[in-house]
Amino acid sequence: MSAPVPDPGPQNTPPPHGGVPPGETPPGESSTGTGAGPYRPLTRGWGKGPLVVICLVAVMCALFFLAYAVMLNL
């Protein structure tokens, strides 16, 4: 006499409370549309101040590495 299997296979398992049966793909997430939130018109882009600062830092880094390369070759 054999005992019943305590854990039935997925085909015999009832789905969880309101869920998807085992082996099936669950539904995709719900998402909000692109129209969520108030509309704000686009601005012109980067301000001149931050752009100048970034360019100055880049030029200073380039000059530093150029001077470092020159010092290594002496």
C-alpha cells in the first residue's frame, strides 16, 4: 500500500488566490501613460554658465595630462 504524494504536480495544483495557474505567464504590470503629471514645456537646454565651467575643467585636465606627458619625457 503506497501513501499519496503530499505535493501534487503543477497540473493538479489549484491557482493561488486570484493568481495564475503554475506554468503560465502572469499578466504584465499595469503602468501609467506618458500623460501623467502636469505639462511643462521644454526649456532651451544648457545654460551658458554650466557649459563654460565644464569646458574649462576639460581644458584644464587636458593641459595637466599634456604637461605630465612632457615631464615624463624629460
